[in-house]
Amino acid sequence: MVEAPKRLSHTTVKRRQRFHPKRDVRPAVLAKANRLVIWVAAFIGLSFLAIVILQAVLG
């Protein structure tokens, strides 16, 4: 006789991840990294626009 596989409850499958100080990155570090990524993306976007405008004016 084959035993039916046990069904996992919804809470077991999708458990909310809590911050673990020894394993996870601190939330403040993540926030700082996110700000850096946004700043770099904005800088690249503005640089691209500046180059396009400069070429339109000069060319």
C-alpha cells in the first residue's frame, strides 16, 4: 500500500522571514545599499540625458 504524501499547510509553505542578526544583513545596511543603487541609477540616467542634449545642441 502506498502512503499518500502529507500536505503542508499554507503557513508552513510560506512562512514570514524574520531578521536573524547572525545570518542576515542588517536592515540599515540594506537601506544604505538601496539608496546607493538609486543614486547611481539616477546619475547614469542624468549623464545619458546630458550627452543626448549636448549632441543635439552641437550636432
